Amino acid sequence: MFKKFTWGHGIALALGSFIAFILFMILIFPNGQQGAELVTDHYYSEELQYQDVIDAKKNADLLPEKPAFAQRAQGITITFPKSIHPDQSKIDFDMFRTNDANLDVKKSMGLDGKSSFEIPAKVLAAGSYTLKLKWKANKKPYQLDYDVQWK
């Protein structure tokens, strides 16, 4: 059977295998890939301001008590300790969804009398989020990041 197999047949077989492999990579392989979203559409301009984020996280790490969150059927409740007094009681939060930017939630909320606020369940879809809390106290920025699994 291999008596008539010449080097020309080998080259044709190798070239055909290579073409089949390339077609597989182009046509079939991308169908199994999961979409990836950019963190932000303004990546380069926000990269230049990232030192501010580093400073805010460092300030938050030095806090003796940190805000806590609790998941309930109504939503996610974030409670600030009595020792933290945000300027104008204003808190910015981002619920960042890594796999779908359409499910991100970004708002600015005020604290109620119990030093807390709630993110309602109706704006959240089941999945993994990164909760980013941002606030200022005494004109110093603070930022905390939490991983949240909403069900």
C-alpha cells in the first residue's frame, strides 16, 4: 500500500492537513468562545487616573471598621459603621458584571437614618458581581471592592 506513496503525496497530505486545521480554527473554534466585555469604554483616560483609585483603596484599608453588606430577598443592604461619616451622606456604588456590561448598575445613593442604603433586587440579575463602594469623608476618597454572588 505504501509502495506508491511518494514525497509528493506527503507534501499534499501535510498541506491538506494544515488547511483543514486552519479552517477548523476559523470556522468552528470561535463558536465555543465566551464573549468578554471591556472593563470600561474609556480605558486609557481612566488608566491615567488610577492612582486616585489606589489612594482611595489604601485609605479604606486603614479604616478600623468597614461597611458591610447583607443579601436579602429585597436586595443588597449596605450598612456603614457609626464611625464613618461620608461627606453629604453620599455614596457612589458600581455593581460591575464581568461577563455582560448591560447588567452593570451604577448609582449614587444617600444614607438613611440607620447609615445604610439598599440596592433593590429588581435591578440585579443572577450571577457574579463586583460591588465597588466609593465615598469621601473629610475630603479624603475611599473605595472598597466586594465580590458578590447574587442568586
